[in-house]
Amino acid sequence: EGQQLIKEKPELSPVVQKKLEEIRECWLDLESTTQAKARQLFEANKADLLVQSYESLDQRLRQLEGQLVYVDQGQDLTTVNKHLKKLHVREPLWVPAGLTLCSLLLET
């Protein structure tokens, strides 16, 4: 529209050119500010996600630890073997928690 105005009214060319340049500068400033804000939001969101991940992992580990508390010492070999089987069944639950912990530690 600015170029069209210059064609229609050449006598306004210096004023229009100056205003167009001001608009371009404002646009560049706006883009730069927007990108900076986007980076800040990304970093803030990343930190929030990390906190949520730690909290979720902590909750899962507490649940798993709670299950271990209920395993009492066996008085004989049969009871110990039963408890051992229960622990082996629960063992796959620990692997994802361990992997999550490793990945969280690597991110920090």
C-alpha cells in the first residue's frame, strides 16, 4: 500500500519511505521480542515438565517401596521362595522407573 501511495502521490515519497522504514524496524523488533519470549516460555515449560517428571517418578518409587515393605521375612525356605517370586514379578515395574531416573539425570 505504501508503494502504491508513492506512485499516486510522488511528492509524499520521502514521508512514506520514512514511515515504511519505521514499520519495518518495528516489525523486526517485534519478531525479535517474540522469538525471545518463545525461548523463555520453552525453557519455563521445560523446567515445569522436569519438576512434574521428578514428582511422578517419586510417586511411582514410593508406591513400589510401599509394596516392598509388605514383604516380611520368611520363616522357612518355602515362604522365602514365595516372597522372591513376588519380587521377581514386580521387578519389571522398577525398570521403567530406573530408565526415567537416568533420563532425568542426563537432562539436568
